[in-house]
Amino acid sequence: MYKIDLHTHSVRSPDGRMTKKHYQRIFEEGILDAIAITDHNAISYALEMQSVFGPKIIVGEEVDVRLGNLASKLNTNHNPAEKYEIVGLFLQNQIPPGSDLIGAIDAIHKQHGLVYIPHPNIRQRNGVPFEVLKHPEVLPSIDILEGFNARSLFWTKTNLRGMTFAREYELPYACSSDAHGFNELGSTYTIVNRLPTRSNLLKLLTNAQYAKEPVKPWKFLNPKFNVLSKKLESIKKTIFA
Ligand SMILES: [Zn+2]
């Protein structure tokens, strides 16, 4: 059995803290068998870690996108400027942030990546709303839906509806930590029976098992704390330079 986490953040995310020594521990201590590094609008650290740890690191990116033209095609009121986040997995090139949803999805697929929808319908976390996901221009392009996000602490009801949505629309789904620090890993993940690759992951997910425990409240503040401590470090550097 292989424990995989498809949505996590390294030190390259402004609010992330995980470094090479953490990935070393993740694999040595068997916390996970494969991990996708999905930094905000960046893939450089993921690429670097993949060159060290090989296929156990999946190169991903959590990209900021805009709803764009699709807004006018929806029945409910939407604004083209609405901001969402989507994840590309198995990427080779960075997807530029700020493009429209459909354009970003196409760019992920063009480089043979997989489209993963994080925290669906949780607007407070820039999750793509269900009515957008259901749109015929979007639904067939979704490869994996996040059925459970360990950091969606305050939106438990919506969080759990992700899995129901995935089952209803027969989408493969994963449960992921969205960890920004090492101590958030290992309680929410997906269990599959092989090491995942671009070509086998979707099939593996049809038969997956899940561990899903929300992050502990004191670990929930990791991203805020990380941003603050990075700021302090850079101030220290300027003062003592
Ligand atoms: Zn994230």
C-alpha cells in the first residue's frame, strides 16, 4: 500500500515551510510514499526535489486563475474577475497565474498534466464553485477532485460535499492535507496500491482508500506563522547585512 498526498506546499510558497530535510524524513520515516509539491504559482522547488528524490515527488502547482468568459455562460450571477485556485499535477512547465480557468486547464492538459480541483466550492479558500465545475466546458476536463481537504476546518459541511459531488459525477477523487508545514502531514492522505505515475494515477484512484483527519487547530495557523517568520527573517537579514 502506498500513502500519497496530492496537495502540499514547500518553502517556495510564501506561506510554506517544507524543505529538503523534511522530504527526506517523509520517505525515511514512511510518513508518505509519494508527495505532490503544489506551490502557489511555482514549480521550481518541486522540480528541484524531484531531481533529488525521483518519482516519489510529483511536480505540481496551485495556480491562481480567473473565471473569465465563462461567467457570462453561467445561470447564476458570476463575475469574470472571480479568483479561483486549481492544481496542475505532473507538470514540466509553470502555468502562468492570472489566466482564465479554461485557459489554465488547457495549458495543464497541453503539457500532459492532470487537472486537480482543490477545496471545491469553498469560496473562502478560492475553491471553484460546484455550478462552475458542472458546466459542460469544465466538467469533462476535471481529472481529479479533492474529496476532502484537511485544512478546510471551518467549512466541514462543504468539505464533505466534495466527495459526494465526485461520486455523483463519477470523478476520481483524493483526500489531501494541503500541508504548509511538516507537522501537518500524515493524517489525511490517499492510499493506492502502486507508486503513482502520470499514466496510472487515475486508474489507481478508482480503487483507492482514504485517511481523512482534519488538521489540528494549532497547526492550522502554520501558513500565517510561516509568512510572519519569513518576514522577520528577511528584516533580520537587512539589518545585519
Ligand atoms: Zn494549497
